[in-house]
Amino acid sequence: MPKLWNETIDAHRREVRDAILDATAALAFEQGLRGVTMSQVAERAGIGRATLYKYFSDVETILRTWHARRIDAHLGELVRARDGEGSPGRRLDAVLTAYAHIAQQTGGHDRELVTFLHPDEHIVNAQNQLRALIRDLIEEGAAAGELRADVPPQELAAYCLHALSAASESTSEAAVDRLIALTASALRA
Amino acid sequence: MPKLWNETIDAHRREVRDAILDATAALAFEQGLRGVTMSQVAERAGIGRATLYKYFSDVETILRTWHARRIDAHLGELVRARDGEGSPGRRLDAVLTAYAHIAQQTGGHDRELVTFLHPDEHIVNAQNQLRALIRDLIEEGAAAGELRADVPPQELAAYCLHALSAASESTSEAAVDRLIALTASALRA
């Protein structure tokens, strides 16, 4: 088969796969995680049940894959913030800002989803990468004299992630901004 | 019946009830929340199954009651910290310290338990009381010029509770102390 044909098939498979992931996530948010059936997913994605089963064997696997895709997107966003311009302290602020907005958007749902799915390797791995990313930036910032050096960077990273998870309760963008400034101020005290 | 007799019965009932709660909590921590059966609870508490069913109809109700009892104990501890000596800022520090230690001891298990039980009125009510207690102290402290007044007390209270939940990951008392000092420093920036 010519290469072009293979690429067309691959693109089609990715599209179907994404449609399945999006349909399942939409159903889960509408009616709760436990109630979604494979038949509903097929209908919402606009494909037959037989086709759906060629891609995924059950709803939990779809949700797990959807969650992994979203985690990767978020990690990518945080890595870009880390690799931006400026001193370690400035780049840390950019990472914390991005993280707070992710926490605001995903907070409540995400906790429910993670509990439902139980921690898998992908989630744990992503959490560890996130932790390491923030810890390393804090370490750099402390070495540069921008951030406090009297608390281990690992503990400061845990503090940041927990404090910013309060963004899931924030009712306005201004409140999220205040939370970020508040959290970051302790790193410089 | 003479009053003394009634009191003896009441005391006995409370003792059996407490034994059931403690046995169930111990089993849940040993083997996970989902696996505990009424037969195991009866055996561990040293009572018959028929007696157990006179007190509770199922394991979830026992866990809910156990959790409510513990929440009340923790709230009592925080209220005592609030009602101690000193300025609002000092008393806030005492409350935050008590809360961080509770979070350190109960953190991981508690999240699992609360998710398993689903939020009930008692839990939501206790969380609201805790939130209000901290918010009011912060408001007092801000009025006294001890704490920052540029962020709404409600938001500062949410920040404190989230930041201190990082204590569930702390591996030493010294780390918990650093977390408390870190969190509190942002309230005075």
C-alpha cells in the first residue's frame, strides 16, 4: 500500500479514537462516572457498538485513556511555562499560574475521576514529573538567591501544589490570581 | 427502674457502640473500606451478629458514625485552640498547628473514607464550621492589623486548609512545623 493510504487510515483511527474519548468524558460529566455504558458511548460518538469494541473493551479503559491524554496535555503546558523566559523565580511563577488554572478547571471532577480510576502508573508518573519540575525550579531559584533556602525544595513543591488546589474553589479569575500571589509570597519570605 | 440501673444500661450501650466503631475502623484500615463485613465486625468487637444488628444495619452506617465521632473530636480540639490565650494571630497559629497535625494523621485515609461515604450533612456541616472558625479568626487578626487585609478572609481560610493538607505527606514533625510556618507566613506578607 502507498504511504499516503496508511497515513489516511492512521488519521481516521485517531479521529475515531478522539471522538470516543470526548463522547465518554461528556457522558461522564453529564450523568456521573458510574452510569456510562458502552452503548451510550457508541451512540454519542456516532459509531456502531462493534466498531467501538475494536477500540476499547470497557468504559473504565476509555476514561483512563482520556485522563492520560489530558494529563499529558497539562504536563506539556507546564513544561512550556518552565521553559519560558526569565529567572527561575519568574518561570516558577509562570508554572504555578498555569497549574492554578488547571486546578481551577479540573479540581472537583478530577478528584472524583482519580478516585474512580484508582491510581495507575501513568497518573503516578505524571504527578511525580510535575512534583520534580516544580522542585527543580525551586532549587534553582534558591541557588540564585531568589527563593527561600531554609525549607527543602521538595517540601516547598508539596506546599505549592496543595495550596494551589484551593483554586478549585475559587469563584473568579481575580480570586485565582490572589491565591497564586499568596502562595508564591511564602516562597520568598 | 431506679435511675442507677438506667445509667448502667446507657453506659453499657455506649461501650458496645464504641467497641463496634473501633472494630470497624480497625478492619477498614487493615483490609480496605470495601471488604469489611458485618460478621467480621461482630467477631472483632466480641459480640454476636444479632447484637450487632441491634446497633447498626450495615457497615457503611458504622463507618459514617465512626467518622462523625472523629470529626466532632477534631472540631472540639480546634475550638479549644481558638479559645486559648493571646492575640487573634497567635490563636490562629494554634488552630493551624492543630489542623496540620490532624491532617498529617488522617490525610490519606480520610480522603478515601470521605469519597467512599459520599458527603453527608454531618461532614459538610463540620467542614463549614471549620472554615468559618478559621475565617473569623483571620478577620479578627486583619482588623487588629496582625494579618493581611488585602485578600478576603474566606479565601485566606481556603488557602490555609489546602496548604496544610500537604501535612499528609510530611515525613517528620520538623517538616510539619516548617509547613505551618510557611503557610502562616503568607498571611502576614
